[in-house]
Amino acid sequence: MRLPLIALAAALALTACQKPAPPPTPAIAALTQAQQDAAREALSTHEGEWDCSAPALFDQNMRRLLVEAPEAFVVSPAGFPGPVVVGGATGATVFRKSGAGWAGYMLDPISQVQAVRYGAAGVYLITKVTREGGGPLGITLLPVGGGALTCVGLASPEGLNAPAEHPEFVSLSLDAKGKGGLVAKAEREGKPLAWFRYDTTDAGATWTEARPITGPEGTDLTAPDQTKVPAVLAHEIAAS
């Protein structure tokens, strides 16, 4: 009888140590059309008030609209502190980790993020005006150290017939000291393709006006992989 008693005691001890499985996370109901429309209206109401360098006062539904949109994506370049979430749906927006939560930024309410590059100074987001036929490019730097964003608008080159003719991003080349340039091109009706370059010597804090070039120049920085925003991460951003 001794062995069965020992086995029973061991079984009881093992049972006591086992924790019950946590309940499954309930599915989050999608935003209704009315909630989406209200969030878009709220974003457009504050269109002239956004400051790219300061965290935006997005409410929960605004955040959900931006990070749950099919256009939203995540980039996680090696060496950068944490993922960067680029919002879709309306305007060029970005979210980055801030303490225990997430800070959201409106880069430009009438643009969309067209490309992402990664260099020694941090993550570069190249934006382009998409409203009313399109327009100029812009570039935002999210520095590696987590400091304030730097947002710069790049004026369209002279001689282009806007908005039908406007620059398209081609490449961004910067050396370790922050010197380099952004190359753009423009299709012109009845004329050859035009190439332009904007130059910087301070990692993108300031840029020169566009100057014409004969074709592509420099070595493009790395374009980090883009992935869909996981539902868990979207929920975390919306709730922070």
C-alpha cells in the first residue's frame, strides 16, 4: 500500500503546481462605419493644427483607424530601438514606442508615406502629397536615439507643371556623416524624363532646393522589410 500512497501524493502535488490555462483573448469588434467616419472627421477637423515633431492627440478610434487600415505596416530595422508602425487610411502618420505606451505623429495630413529607408541617423520616411492630383515630396527622420522627429518639405523643382507633373522618389543616399542626397524624377508631357537631386549635409535636418541631374546617383539606403500590423500590436497602440 505504500507505493500507491506515494504515487497519489505526487499526483496531487503535480496538480497543485499546474496553473489553469488563461482564457482566450476575446476578439475585438471592428470599427463600425459610423466610428470610422467620425474618426476621419476628427482627423480632418484638426488638419491645420498638427505639428509633425510633437506627439499628436489621437483618440482611441483615430489610432485604430490608422493602424488597422490595410495600408498600415510595420518596419523593424536592425539596430533601431523597437518597431515603427506607419499608419494608413488618412494622412502620413507614424507610431513609435514611448515609455510604456506608443506616441503617434501626423507627418502630413494630405500626404502618404511612399518609402522607408534606414541609415546611421535613424529611419527616414519619404512622404508625398496625394490630395488633388498629387504634389511635392517630404522627408521625416525618426532618430535612433528617440529624440524629436525632423520633418522637412521638399519644394517641387522649378519648371514642372504642377499638379500634373511632380517629382517621384527614387533613392536616398547618405554617408555615415549625414552627407548625401535624395534623388527624384518627374514625367513631363511631351518632354524627356527629368531627374533632380536634393542635397543635405546634416543627415536630413535641412535640404537644398532641387537641382537637375542627368540620371540616378548614389547608393540607395536600406529599405527595411514591411509587414502587416499584427492585431495584438494594433490593439496595444490603440489602447495606449
